[in-house]
Amino acid sequence: MNLTPNRRLDILFVEPDSSRKAYQGLSEKFSAIETPTWSLLLAESCRCKGFGTSILDCNAQRLTISQSVQKIKEANPRIVCFVLYGQNPNSGTTSMVGGVSLCAQLKEAYPEYLTCFVGPHISALPGEVLSYPFVDIVLLNEGVYALHDLLRSDLKDDLGKIRGIGYKKEKEIILNAPQKVVPGERMDIDLPGYAWDLLPYDKKPLDLYRSHFWHADYDHQKRTPFAALYTSLGCPFQCDFCMINIINRMDNAEGISSADSAYIRCWSPDFVLRELDKLARMNVDTIRIADEMFFLYPGHFEPLLKGLIKRDYDLKMWSYARVDTIKKEHLKLFRQAGMRWLALGFESGNKKVRKEISKGKFDKTDMIMVSREIDNHGIHVAANYIFGLPEDNYSTMQQTLDLACEINAPFANFYTCMALPGTPLYFKALENNWALPDSYEGYGFLSYECLPLRTQYVSAADVLRFRDEAWQKYHSRKEYLDLIERKFGVSQKMNVEEMIKIKMERKHLGD
């Protein structure tokens, strides 16, 4: 932890466990356990400034709340920083489930600890989060520079001078002037790596982490060790349903959404290659590139991928891409570098519905053609669809299911549309007085309390019912199961059939 003898730990980054409520029966065996990318980045950034840092990953260690409280007490840090991102920034609100529960019990047992929250939900609704009596400080965006300044301070009288934080003074909520996020030209300097050595493990590094089931070709034995890392932060697009860019926020005004800070910052290819070299030395070859838009700028991804090809690590990677940014001439490079899956956001089978959420420049022919081209290059498609977008009706949702079946990707993720805090859709829901979840769990699309956004034509409950029935129909089809057997094997098909048997319990469907 880089501490001198008898020096108190400066900051403990805590990853609470929200998995049981977020994923229900899938949490024990099928959902991923990702390396905590933001805890790793923040810990390394603070450590390189000379501060003593550590990470407590309650999710990976499967700690109960009482066990987590005891671990925090044993670490005895000056600041307990709850890092609430989830497996992607769009699940930041659901991550509040574990954060709120753990922090409340920590404060009840040990009120002397200073608590701090950071993550996309906090950036979206800092005042709401600060209203909890057990939350002392919030970071108003990614929090890098604010954390450095906090750790240099006395954590009391200096709080009013620190940009980019919110705190309470005599029960009054105060949001200080915003602090900038790390600019592109300083990414390698001020976010200088991942503190992989601070993560827990059983027998070897990163063996408590497991990839998404499909990432390992539906083979449980290939899921660990596993790591996720970014090569860039943010996204230049402004999809109405996405809260990714809220962590770029540098404006405390009311009504600011993720679309107001839609831009991307990249680390250098050399930086990323050094991190991948570290993972290779730890014998980690199953890796998620967590960028929202990796397949976008050739000047960024080409030197990185060519560097990986020279290293010949035989990696099993996946990353996101958009249908309208994929170029055929780059697919061979991706496959040679070890990209085994590309996750595409098709969202809806109806072009009008897609246009309403700022994602409508491609049509059905494009989606099918791109899927086939990716498959022809030996890369699997992970297809993402959303049911219940604002202009959806039963007919358009059926079009989405029909499109999914026609593409027949070896993995298909069926989301319900959620008006996530910080998104343009969230403000639209407030404006139209549409019902929103009354709990953090309600924002988890696989949770018991899931309450999706209603559409102009379909109730929230009916959207949820349609989604769950569509998921079962898609994955139970002979065409799909035959594809899994053909691509991955009989045992993998049986693993998928086991997963299909797990039913999501839903409060709003009467379960």
C-alpha cells in the first residue's frame, strides 16, 4: 500500500456488492465479476501522488455487509471512498444499492469515518446522494483532481476550497465550483495506470474475477482469470438513453444531462500496451476493452492492435462498436489482434424508433450486412436490443424481436428502456410526468423491482413482460441452440440451456 511505518492509510476505495439484487439468480454462476476499473484507476492516480491507497472489492470477495464493515475498520483509512460504477457506467444507479446499504451500516458502527461517493449516479444527482446522513462528500464527476486535493487537505476546514466536491456544513448541502476532468493530453500522466496489485485473489492474480458467460464462449472454465480496462473514456455520441458521459460533467447547473458533455478522451496506444503487457505477465488473456466506442478512431486503435499482433499474446477480447462506424477493412486487424467478440447496439428493429433516441442513421439492411461481415471475419456478434423506447408499440417491439431472430447472434442482450438519471430521457420523463423507479434496484433491468419506462403506447409492466418473453423465445429457438452447438460445442449448448431455466422474478408482474 506504499505506506511508511505507522502512517495511516489515506484512502480505501470500496466496491460494494449489488450483484444479488441486480442479477437475481444469475449472480451466483452466470453474471460477470469485473475488475473494478475506476477503483483501479483512482487508486493508481492517488498512489502516484504519494498517498497510501488500497482497494476493498466486496463483490469479488463475496463479503457480507458486516464482513465489509469489519474490513474497512481494519484498514482504518482517512477517507472511505465508495466507487459506484457497476459493470458499465449505465449501471451506476443500480450500484447505489450496495453502496447505500454498506455505507449506512458503516456509519452506524463507526461514525468517525469520513465517507465519499463517486460514480455516474452521483454526478447526475449529487444533492440527492448528499442528502443521506451517512454520506459526507460526493465527487461531482470522475473526481481525479478533487481526490488529490482532498487528500492534501485537513478534510475539515479546507473543504470549502476544494473544487469538484459536494459536502455538508451544519446540515446544509454545498456544491463547490466544478473541477475539470483529466484532459486528453494528460491522460497518461494523471491517470497513469491500473493498480492491479491491490486486487484480491485466491491462488493467482485476478482469479476471483470472471468474464461474461458469452465472452468465454459459454464455457465456465475459460472465464477466469479476467480483466477489464479502458483505452478511452467517454463517447462523442448523444444517445438519449445513455448516461455514459455524465462523468464528464463540469457544470453544476440544473438540468445538465450526459448529452451536454459528449466527448471522448484517449490514452496513448503505448500506455494501453504497457497495461496489456502487465496482464500478460499475470497470465490473463480474457480481457474486456470497456470503452464505449473502441472501434471508432483508426488513429487510436490501429497502432494498439498492431502492437498486440507483434506481441502474439493469443488474447480473447471483446469491445463495443456501432453499426455505422465499423469498416470492413479493419475487421481482419481486429481478429488478428485477438478480438473475438464485438458488441453492437442495434437497439430497435424500427428506424423511426431509433431516430427518436438519436440512433437512426442505419437501416435493417445495414445491421444484417454488418453482422454477417463480422461473422465472416471469425468474430462473434454480441447484439444489444432495447424494448420500450419512447415511440415503441407492440408492433415495433415485435419488429425488434424479429430482427434479433433474423440476425441470430450467438449472444443477444435484451434490455428494457430505463430513464437513467443524468440522461436526456430522464429529463423527458420528468417533463412528461412518466413514472420512474422508486428505488435504485428498480433501475436494474434484471432486478426484481425493475420498472422500465412506459412508452407512448405501452405500459411499463407490459414492456417488461414483452422483454422477458422475448428473451425466452429467442434463446429457446432451435436455430439459436443449433448455432451455439455448431460454434462452441455440445457442452456449451447445455450450459446455455441451464441458463435459460433461470427465471427472473418481477415485482411489477405479480411475482
